[in-house]
Amino acid sequence: MSQQGTTAERHVEIPGICFIRQPESTRRCTLSADHRGEHQHFYSGPLTHGFRAGTSWPRRAGETQAD
């Protein structure tokens, strides 16, 4: 008989990365945790000359990595 352990849900933060989710998307900010200004996801957006332009969005009040 196998026994399955249970893991309690908990809030986990990724140190060093902002990781705030873009509204209505699965993208997350890839900037450092203490950045200023808009959030940015560098690995999205149109491909131009072999580089991605990235996607940015404004900060929202009270946002956390767990959103």
C-alpha cells in the first residue's frame, strides 16, 4: 500500500526576481525584485532581428508574487 503525504499550501516568494504576474496573462516580471517603474517580461513580444522586444505593464497597488 502506498501512502501519500500532504503538503500544506503556503506563500512562496522567489528571492531576487520581481515575478509579479501581468494582469489577464501568465507572464511574470523578469526584472530584479527591487526594480522601479513598469514591470517587464523580456521573453515575449514580437521577434525583430533575432531579439524579442519584451512586454511591459504598469505597477498596481498591493500586488504580490502570489497573485
